[in-house]
Amino acid sequence: MSRIWAGIDSGKGHHHGLALDVGGRTLLSRRVANDEPDLLKLIGDVLDLADGHPVTWAIDMTGGEPALLLALLVAHGQEILYIPGRLVNRASDGYRGEGKTDARDAYVIADQARMRRDLRPICPGDEAVVDLKLLTGRRADLVEDRTRVVNRLRGTLLSMFPALERALDVTYVGPLKLLTGYQTPAAIRRAGTARLTKWLANRKVKNAKSLAEAAVEAAERQHTAVPGEKTIAELVRTLAGEVMALNEQIAGIDKLIEDRFREHELAVIVQSVPGIGTVLGAEFLAAVGGNLDGFASPDALAAFAGVAPAPKDSGKVSGNLHRPSQYHRRLQCVFYTSALVSIRCDSNSRTFYDRKRAEGKRHVQAVLALARRRVNVLWALIRDGRCYQVTPPVTAAA
């Protein structure tokens, strides 16, 4: 028996494991519970089939449901490949039959691992990188929740008090605190500017007087109460409180991310690049697994991040480039957002951006070009183990 390829179709309560030999013949196919004893038995049975020969495991997820299985495979020193779910779905069309079963998906995963040589390995990350992945994922969830609540707050306030909705930016603390105490035009008019200013100042709101004046001015423009005003006012008060609570949670997560990020050996180098702070730096380390060992070149990292165009040629048509469809969304956000920020705070980035604009590129195109260039810069800094400098050091001739 030579090398064995084992495919895992992961699920919440159960996984389906299937092993193939070098000729594609099925050696084992089993549905196992997502519990340690059952998973250990599956691993042991596959290793027994291999009889000392190497086993390559392939799986369609890198965390979450198969986290326990991945930890057991890493503990046993097994080689693990990652096959994205989209690739599995598309590859399934090339196999006989139209049915959709866990066993079939596991077979496709194992067979693709057997035939392909371009699949990314799943490397065990250190504790800091694992923590950063969890914390940045939680932060992304909280930011999405806050966006939904803010949009709901704006829509609810607009249905009762359009002038106040225009006057306030409910993404800031001051307007949110105002809405927790005063929501209707009549209530704001009764309070008046002086009383409202004092009320806001007691709650340590910055620019309390200007905020109170804007609210009273909006209240003077509306003297009609809409139907259901009392209920809408209560909803506005509740939603404003929810946004403030989410802001506090995000601030707490940011502090945890900063503390964990600074413990990483590459934190100083990554954060030295203009436009990359603790959150974006943590996102970068979480996306690449804490190091660049999985990328053979800056071009590979740029393709993974989605900041390198992909060719789209056919027949006589050549030279066409388009935006890639398969890339790491959050890593692309890291490079694009940091490029936007660096235009304002880094002379080298500003010069590069202005040059691209002078060449006729639109704003987004110029920022993407800058993001691509910054991949090379960050790669070189990590390779050389040095921090970013506006004027790079001159290497003396030998």
C-alpha cells in the first residue's frame, strides 16, 4: 500500500471520512460523530490502512465545525490540505451522477487532493495567531451588528422626526446619549437649549452646546406629532442604547486585540507600515497564519489578497485583466484600507498615488495599485526583519 488520500466532508454533528489509494479506489467510507473518541478511531483506521505510508488529509473548512478534528490531526503530525467549498462544488460537476451526499462530497475532496498540486496546506498556528483569528472574527461580527442597529435607528427616527435625523450623526456618542433622553420634538422644545446643554454636559458629551442648539433648531421645524410617536420614541431610545452597548463591546475587543497583537514577533514590523494599526495588523497576521511561509513570493500573497488582477483571455482576445473572484476578503480590506490611510500620512504613498492619477487611473484603480505595491513593501520588510522608513537604507557596495 502506497500513499493514501483522506477526504473529510465536515458538518456540525457528524463528519464523513473517505480514504482513497493512489489509483482512486475507495478504501474506507464512514460517517463519524464530531466527538474525540470517534474521530480518533477514524484517524487510527486510516493510519492502519496506510501501514506506515504517508497520509494526506483534505478538508473543506479551516475552523469552526472541524476544529476538534484538525487539532487531532495536527497532534498526530498529519499533512492537511484545504479545499474551498466552492472548488468542491464545481469539481463535483465533473464526476458521474447528479446526487448530492456527504459520501460523494468526501470522495470529491479526497480525489481532488490526490490529483491537484496547488492546494494550500493547513499549518498549525501558534496560540497568538489563533487568538487573533477569534478576536478579529468577533470584532467583525460586532461591527456588522452595529451597522444594522444604526441603520434601523436612522430609519426609525426618520419616520418620527426627519429634521433631527438629518441634524444628528448617530455614529457618535453625543447624539446617541441625546437620543437616550430626548426623542420627540415636543420634549426637546420643552427642555430648551440651556437645559439640554446642561443635561448633555453632565453626561460628559463634547460640544454639548452646539449639539443642543442643533437639536432645538430641528425641534422648532416640526410641531406635528406623527401617529405612534410614543412607541417610536421608545424604540429610538432602545436602539440608541444598543448602539452604545455595541460601541463598548467593540472598544473592549479592540483592547484585547491590541494586547494580543503586540505579543507577536512581527507586530513591530507590521505596524511600522503607514496606515496599518493594531486592528489591521491583527487582521493581516490572522489571515496569513502569523508568517509568510505559505507564500512563495509577493505575487502569491497579492493574489491571495485579491489585489493582483487576473487574466481573462480567450482566442484572439488577449491582454484582458479583471478583478479576481477568489481571494481573502478581509486581507484585501487590510491592504486597501491601509493604502487609503497612507495617502494622507506617508509621502511615498502620496507620490505613488499622484503618479497613478496622472497616468489617467481613477481613484479606486490608483488605490488598488498602491495596495499592490504595499504588498511588496511589507513582504520585503518581513523578509529582512526591519521596520518601514520613509527613506529606505542605502546598501553599501561590496
